[in-house]
Amino acid sequence: MATKAKKNPRLASGRKRARQNVKLNAANTSLRSKYRTAVKNVEKAVLTGDKAKATELFAKAQSVLDTIADKGIFHKNKAARDKSRLSAKVKALAAA
């Protein structure tokens, strides 16, 4: 039993809210996944030692992280922290 069956709202406004929540949940889940994938891709490139690819992926990841922080899906400080850590990893790779 993954999700508990919820009662149907009686009011029309409640029913509409329930419909909207399904759509919003799906959109947010997709964006959350996109965020995590972007971070993982940069970390993978750093582990393989591919400096050019890591730098390129980090540039793309930055925009994804900013977008999702702006939408409020992850807190802006979490996005900033993740960007900072990724940046440090990419710089360390460039220095080595």
C-alpha cells in the first residue's frame, strides 16, 4: 500500500485543489529529478577526471540549480551550497 486512499473533497474548490495538486506534484517531482541528475552528472565527470566535460556540465548544472531554487522546489541556500561544492570539485580537478 504505497499511497493511502484519500477521501474525495465535497466542495468544488476542494476537488479542483486536489486536481491541481496532482499536476503540481508531478511537475515538482520531475524538476527535483532534473536537479539531482545535473549534480550527479558533474560529480561523475569529476570522478572520471575529465576536466573539459566537468566544466561544461557544471555550467549547465548552474542554470538548472538556479531555476529550481527560484521556483522554490529546493531552498536557495541548498542550491547555493551544492553549486559551491561542485565548483570546488571542478576547480580542484583543474588545479590537479
